[in-house]
Amino acid sequence: MAILIDAAGLQRRLDAGERTVLLDVRWVLGRTDGHSEYVAGHIPGAVFVDLPSELADHAQPSLGRHPLPSVARFQEAARRWGINDGDTVVAYDNSGSMAAARVWWMLRNAGVASVYLLDGGLAAWRAAGNRVEAGEVTPDVGQVTLGDGAMATIGEGEAAQWHGERLLLDARAGERYRGEVEPIDPRAGHIPGAVSAPTTANVTADGTFLPAAELRERFEELGVGASSEVAVYCGSGVTAAHQIAALEIAGFEAALFPGSFSQWSNNDANPVAVGDRPFEAEGVAGPSGTSSAAGSSVKA
């Protein structure tokens, strides 16, 4: 199933009058200007999607900062965006698809078959010489019927055991994985056993995804193989969706841990590892009962 569409491909669809619902998902952690940027200029016909209120439920310590909304709430939002059954949806942002991937994953999970990420987002659209428009777009209400469960997920208990023959990827920045800084969650570090795989390494300087072969090489170097069981988490389940898209481009499948580290770190019973290694420092037993190399420690 194709994941990406480039600016030229999107323009061809629009020129041909092919039914296309455009979703503008401009959101960056710590900023609240996504909507104002959208109003100032967006792809003609694009509808603004507010990630915190439309792609997530209210934050709860037991579920994380951006819990997935109920099917009913998500369907209401999707209809508000003008989506009907059978529509093709193209989502974009202005941050390398880091936010747009959230709605891509959610629509795929809900059973929407034709949903794409605009590779390179708004910057690529502008670079191709295509026009933008200002103001708000309010489409006719759609009639799409959404489901749930089309994409694999894991829960908190499974994340605790996702190592050994399984591979758990941490999509956050390396300094957050190592526990050097934590801007928002209650504890710093990573889920023991997880491998650092920053999402930013999936894209080029202009925000487009690396070619499939390069992504495949990247993930193979991280330990992903043809028969690997892979799961991904980030801070709150947003950029982890980007990692899943990149893995699919590379030819791999992966499950999402929706609650991610924001859920994990709020449960005091969960251990948190710090340092650049998946498991504990030398002298502390790892999952197999043997000691792992120095470079990390675990904080209860």
C-alpha cells in the first residue's frame, strides 16, 4: 500500500478533479501556532486538523499525554473534515510529516484504505511553485464510517516484555532516550530494552523521507529483520506513527505503543533506563539474567 504522494502527484490529482480530502496537521510539541499558520497560508481546499483536540483524548497519567480518541469521537472529527467512504485523503504538515503521520496512522487503523502523506509537506508544495490560499476551509460534513484495529498496537504490559527476539524502537531524540533531558514527562530515560531510533533520521534536510533502500538499511542496522516483531513508541504516540510509516516504506511492519513514554513514565512501578544502552549497567542483570555492558542504569 503506497504511503507517500509527492507535490507533483497531488497537483495532478487536483487538476484532474479526483476526489481528494486534504488535511493540514500543523502541530509541534510546545507550540500553539499551528492554526494561525494554517490560516495565513495552506494548500487550496485543505482543512485544518487540531491534533490535541481532534487526534487525541484528554491527557491522563494512566493513558499518556495523547490517548487515542474513541472511534465515535474520531469518526465525528473525520466527518467534520468532509471525509466520505471511499475518499482519498492526503495529510501534510510543515515539520517533515512528524504530525501528519498521526492522522495517517489513525485513518489507516480506522479502515480508510486510501490515505497518503504529502512527502515534504507544505514546504515541498511551495517549492514546486504551487499556490497556497489563506483563510478557513469548512467543508460539507462527510458520511465516512470508521472502525478500529486495522493497525497493530501493544499495551504497557507488552512493552515491558518487548525485547529479546522482539525489538522495541524509541523514536524520540537521543538525548531524551539517554535521560539527559526530559521537557515534559515525569521521568527521564527510556523503557528498558528499547533501542534508540530517532524519527528525525527518517527524513532528509528538506523534510522528505529517505529513499526506501536507505530506510531499510537504517532499520536493519538497528536490528530489524524480515521476521522481526517490531513495536515503536515515542513521547506520546505522535512521532512513533512517523516511524511506523518509515518502516512500512522500508518494507517492515510495526506495532504502535499508543501511550508511549508519557504513559510508561507516569507509572511508578515501571523501571526507567538511562544511558545509551537498552538495558542496565554492568553488574545489573538484564532480561536473560546476564549482565549487560556498562553505559546505562535503571531507575525505579
